Amino acid sequence: MFGQRFDLAKPGKSVLVSIPRRKTVEDALLVVQADARRPGARCSDIYFQEVNVTGSWADKAQPGGFHFNSRGARDNKPKWVNFGPVELKVVHCHTGEGQQYLNVYLKNLRRAGFHVGGLLGEDDYTEAATPEAGCQKTMSLSAGPDGQAPHRQGSIAIGY
């Protein structure tokens, strides 16, 4: 919603979008919840395996809302679905190694007419984007531009 970019670093269920913000699932217009799992070893990449779309806007588009599973039927041309003023598309993908996963795309969150909660809304995503202890990737910056020694020795960059 604000253009931030981050990688989800913790497996489990996460609310990506909740409209209006801080409403219960039963009272929400739209809730997009994803189950992220790590198929490999500890600290390996995390992928969305299931996505649930619920709320009164979802019920209006399809009674009972929508459920997507990475191992489910493939739609070679996924379509944008309208939920009130918000549009959503879920795409089945796979890595080069064959790991199946889902990508979630949302448009027009600013036009929702309500405060938007969830990791892709106004809620804080810092914890969800912080790798577990021992999983931070570090890089030593021991050489400066053109191979010259940097002005400060021992600088460390942490990438999330």
C-alpha cells in the first residue's frame, strides 16, 4: 500500500489485508490470509502455499469466499477479481527446482474507503520480515571502490 518491499521471513499464517483495519474476520469486508511455509531446511526461502480470501466482499464475488492451494488446479491466465474497489489476483508459480507456490497481487488498496490492516496495509510488518536468529545474511565490506581499502574497517551489511 505504501510501496514498501520486504521478504516474509517467518513461516505460518499471516493476514496480508484486512478491510477495515482491526475488525474481526466475521465483521470484515475483505480479509486475505496466506499460509507461508519453508519447504527446505531452516533458513531456506519461504513460499505461500495457501491463500484464503474471506469477508462480505469475497462472499459477494463468490459465496464462501475463495481458497487457493499451490498444489491446486492451475489457471494459465489468472484473472483479476473485484472485491469492492479492490482487485486481487492469485497466480500459481514454481521455482526452477519445481517448488510450487502462490503469488498474491492486489490493486487499489488506497481506494478501499477504509483503513487497511495487514502486512500489506497499515500494520507493522517488521516482525514478519525479521529473519530468525542465525538466519541473517551478512556480507563483509572489506574492500572499497576500485579495490581500495574502505575508510572504516570491519563494516557489516545485514540483508533481510
